[in-house]
Amino acid sequence: MAKQSIFGRISTLMKANINALLDSAEDPQKMLDQLVRDFTNSIVDAEAAVAETIGNLRLLERDHQEDIQAATEWGNKALAASRKADELRRAGSTADADKFDNLAKIALQRQISEENEAKAVEPTIASQTEVVAKLKDGLNGMKQKLEQLKSKRSELLARAKTAEAQNKVHDAVKSIDVLDPTSELGRFEDKVRRQEALAAGKQELAASSLDAQFESLEDVGELTEVEARLAALKSGAAPAQAAIDAPSAPHMP
């Protein structure tokens, strides 16, 4: 994958408004999971691309340093050859002196070449150094945002579990709500009340039956009294009630 596309994806993800995405998502949990996967995959790709960019920058820096060192060495050689030429010229060896001067010129040409190569790569090194700094910042930003996403996901999961637990508690409380006729306790209470009503009805029925029995006994007693008095009339005896009601005779002295 091209580094530009990776860097573009990093920029897109960094600019993403996570809260807005979650608010518009039908399933925030799935959205968070997808974002975590996108950030994780992008970070892996970005790390590889940044490592490659840093590696190329270090190669440029090494080549630049080698060019500077080579330029210095050629400068020293030019200086040495020039001094040798001066020494030979003072000694009267003009031909040998000219030879060393030519060597000094060759060394100076090499020095200039190395210096030019070093200067030519310096703008590239500067720009690549800036790119690497930005990439590192972007990569660190993505890692921080990934941690925020994971934290957000953990928070959302915790809230979901809390809501689920609260719903279970609510349902459990509702199932034992004595004021709720549809609850288990309400139905049980209604069943008890019906049993109590049935028992009361049976007691009332039993009491009514007992009263009727006593009333029938009283009726039998009245009939027996009537029969007794009728028998007394037939035998010529005074009725018991009449004897009771009749005044007593005055006591004679």
C-alpha cells in the first residue's frame, strides 16, 4: 500500500468526529468496534510506513555525513599537496612542485564535488525530517485516539450492562409488586382471598344449616306440647297452662 494513501487514511481518521459518528450510528457498539479495528489496522500500516520513512531519512543523513567527511578529507589532501609543492618549489624542484600543485587541484575538485553533493541532499533531509516529525505526531495522536475509543467502548459496554441489570431489577421488582394484579404475588394473594372467601362461605352455609336444625327442634317441641294438652282435654284434666294461669283459691283459716 502506498505511503500517501496510508497518510491520507491517518488524516481522515484523525479528523473524524467520533461523538458525531456514534450519535448517528444505529448501533454505537458496532460503530465503536469498527472504529477500533480501523484505527488498529491503520496504526499497524502507519508504523511500517513511518519506520520506512525514518529509515530512508537515516540513509540520507548517513550519506550526507559521508559527503561532508569526504569533502574534509579531500581538503586536507589538497592542503598537504599544496604545502609539498611549496616546499619543492623553494628547493628548486619546479617540475615536482607543479606535480603536487596539480594533485592539490584534483583534491580541491573532489572536495567541491563532495560539498555539492552534501548541499544537494540537505533540502531533502530537512523536508524528510519535518515529514517524520509530523508522522510521529500523527501516529502518537492515532494511538491516543485509539485508547480513547477503547475507553469509550468500555464505558459504553459498562453502561449497557448497567442498563441491562437495571431492567432485570425493574422486572424482578415488578413481578413482586403487590399493587400489580398481574404480578406473581398479586395472583397468589388473589388465590388466597378466593380460598378465604370459599371457607367463609362454607362456614356461613354450615351455620345456616345448624340454625335450621335448631328451628326444627323448636317446632317439634311446640307440636309435642300441643299433643300433650289435647290429651289432657280429652281426659278431663285441666290444661297445664290453664292451671298455671288460674288464680289460687283464698286460704281459709
